[in-house]
Amino acid sequence: MSLTANFDYCAELGIDLVRQIFHLAFKSEDRYPHNIGPFERDFTGQPVKVWVRVLDDDTDVAELSFPNSNHVLFSFPFEIRTEVPGAPDPALSRITMKARVEVPASISAWLEGETEVLGLSFEGITANAVTVVTLDGLPDIDASRFAETIHARYLTIPHTYSRGGGTLVLYDGNRDPGLNPPNAATPQEIQVALETHSNERYLKVVAPMHASVPAAGNFAAYGRTTFWRKVTSTSATITVDMTSVPPLPALQTTVDFDSSHPAKGIVESQLRPLIDGVLRGYGTLTEPGFDETGAEALLQAEVANYLVTRRFPIYSPQPLASGAPLTSPIGFTVGGSVFAVLLNRRTGTPADDHPPDDFLAGAAVALAVGRTKVDEQVAEAIATEFPGLGSGGHLIEVPEGSATLQTLSVVPADPGEHEVDRGHLWVSGTAEVHIDCWPDPDVFFAGPLFLDVHTGEDPDGGCSFTIQATPGEFDIDESCCDVFLDLIIPIVGWIMLAIVESTIDAVGGELVKEIGERQARHVEAFPPVVNGIAEISTCVTDLRVSAEGFVFPAQAKIRRLGESFEDRAADHDLPRP
């Protein structure tokens, strides 16, 4: 097992905590605006206005997952609204598409002011990296949309036509009430339908009219003309060319009068070419009508445009208690559910960096210090507490007695080592013990020490953390000197306190308050602020010892500038546009 890979320290966060940080960060409209636009776009030659809306609420939740060790995959609900300027009926030229997209963010570090931040960045994201998972709101080719367009276009063309002494009047309901004769045709209003012929779509239009032809025996009658025009779809538009008559014989223009006049058939056949000419005045009808490919392309482009400048901070390391800076944090995800932050590269180069193992074991947060760093910290703590070891020994005096400590080794060990079923510290060394049972005997001692953790609450309501060293079965070569255990246990307790302080400080937290006269501390295991967005309150709850080093599991609660995620959830006020 590798707790910290090729680094000294590692902090691991569960995916639920990372999600809370993201949701609270996403509430910051100054960083992550939810409504942007309009933008002017040229889409396949069609001028389009675009508005973008990103969602994150109870019904449309933005999500994240850990697909591999170097990326976090976001799932965003987006709404894209488009409008084609200058369309006959603007209400019909607006399309709102709703989609869920997946976009990978890279784990990276950056500076915000003088603060170094580790988080998730979309820098360099392109449309090709955006996957459209679901897409709703694609416009159907609806006949009613073309009907409204034709009604609007009717008002822009002549309604009365004369030829050879005859008159043709085209109606569309009461849109031109001054026509003579008044509209009494059936149907009274232009009607539109969509039909399929030879696997092609056609717009069928039935238009009411009146014709009077004095030269044809004073023919005068109401009737209707029926014509078809081909519907053509592109990735962004649906068009109908009213100037082009289909080649299919069954789709030629027809004229039908409600009359039994003998000249009815002659007038109908003579009017067909005139009506085809009149229809050219309608020109080409164009409606926005993205097909799935075109809609996805627009969505991918606009989502990439929105995200390319966005970054989500997760972790802001603080300097060590000594003031020494930490090296740039490196992030990985582990096992699909853990976000790991590695600090202080111990060996190798960035090319050698690799993820640690998952040591979270169900905790919200856990901190680890690697074995090499533990050994350094033990050596430093021993040298600080017992400076005389290198020059003849160090005198220890406690109420239980006194001894001259000559050598001391403290080594973390796995469960099962030394025939001990718990992770422990294997303590060994030599000393000269000053007691009455023997004239200053020299003793060798070796045995396990267990680090028992006790948590509680301090007077201010915060959490406290106590390490108590408990001996296992020690081998001491002078049996009457068992009192030596009473000397060595506090020694190891002092060493462990120094290691805990160093470890917690190294990953950005702080030891706030000493409780009583023993080794109790209020321990903040994680930086209290994530770059001004979220405040994390943590309490170390345990200490796990192994040959790989130490692990400090912790509880965590996150707040956004004084208001907790839980508070917002209880008030049904989770982030939303």
C-alpha cells in the first residue's frame, strides 16, 4: 500500500465532499454566471442569436464523477435559446433546447492572487470534448409554423391580379378586408399541411380565391387553389421554395371553383400558370429548424465557450507552522470515489507522480503522512526531546523515577507484525535505569505501543482529540525494572504529539487549543477556507498506524461563507439559476 505515493503528505476527500464544494462554488454568480448572452452567431450561413443558461437545482442537478485518475467528469444541464432575427413571426423563430452534457475537467493548480489553488479547470476545452447525453426541444417540422409564416407573407404581396379583362382575388381570412368581392370562399383562410411523397416532404397549401372572366360567358365564382412545394432541411434551417413547382405529376397546382358554369374547366386550366407565377411572390420560406446533428454542434460549441474560462477550486494549501512553503499540490482521483491531494514531492519528477492508494475508508476526509516523513519526524522529535542521546545519554526524570536514555527507536508497524494484531509503534532501545531494585542496571527494551485516540468536545463546543500511548507486552531484560514502562510511555506520547502537530500543520490545518494538562487538542485537519468560496470545519477522529505511515481520518462539514450546505438543503435553497 502507498499512502502518499512519491510525496510526503496526502489529503483525501470523499466524492460527496467534493460535490458539496462544487455546488456551493457554483452558487457564486460572479465566478459562474448562470445566464449569459445573447451572442451573435453565424451558423451554417444563418445569422442566429444565442442565449445560454446553465442549471443546478433540485430538479436539474449538475453532477460530477471520477472517470480516471487525472480528470473529473461533469454532467451539466444546459438550456440554449436561439432566435433568427428578422423572421416573419419572431415567436416561431425562437427555439429553446434543453440538454444534459458531459465535459471532462483536468485536475490542475493555479494562482489566484498570491494564493495557490488546486482544483478543476476547463482551460483549453473544445467542442469535441463535450458529449451531449440527452437533448430535448428539437423543433418538429410543424405545418402550423409554416402557416403562420405564409399568413405573414400574404400581407406583403398583391392580392388582386388582372389579365385579359379577367380578375383573380386571393384571400386569407379577413387579413385584407377591403377586397372586392368580400371573402366568401371555402375555406376562408389559407390552410397548410405536411405530406410525404416519394420519401420527400412537401408543404401542401390550399388558398381561397375568386375569379371573374367576362370574356368566358361572364364567369364568376369562388374556389380554391391547391399547390405543393418541397420542404428542405439543413442542420440549422427548414426551407420551402415557393418559386419551384415539383416535377411529380400528382403535385401540380390545381384550381377548383364552386360553380357549374360551362366555362369552369377552361378557366381553371388557364389560371394554373398565373397562380404559379403569383406564388413566386412568396419567395423562399425559412424557419429555424435544427436537426439533431446541427443542434448538438451548436450545443457543443456554446457549452465549450461557456466553460473554457471556468475553474473550480477545491484545496488551498497553507504554509507550514514554521513559515516554510509547501510545494505545489498535485491532485489525482482514486477508485472513482476519492480526490487525493499530494504535497511535498519526496522523490522523482512530475513525470514520476502517481496516485496514492485509497485510505479514506468511509471518512469524509483523511490525512496521511508517508513512512519516510514519519521516520524524519520521529528522528527530529527524539533529537528535540532528548538532545543528549548523541553524547552519552539523556537524563529523564519523572515522578515514577529516573533513567539515562541511551538509544531509542520508534518504528510504525503493520497489524500482524511482532505477533501483534493492531497497527502499532515498535519501540526499542537501551537505557540505564536509576531505581532501587538494582544498582543502575543497563536494560534493553522492545515492545509495541498502541496509540489510543479519544475524541470529545471542548468548552467552546469544538472537537478535541487526545492521543494516549498504551503499552503492549514489552520485553525488558531486567524483569524487576517494569517501572521503566512508566518512563517510556510518556516519552512516546510526546513524540507522537509532535508528529501530529507537524502533520496537521503541513496539510494546512491548525492546532487551536490545548485542553487541560494532557495531549488533547482541537484539531482542524483541513484548511478552513477554500479560496474564499467554502469554509470547511473538520475534526480528526482517529489515528491509524501502519508500516506505510500514519492516517488521520476526520469528519467534515462545509459552509459557504457562513452558511452550510445542509442549511441550504433544509431550506430547499440549493444552488439554482
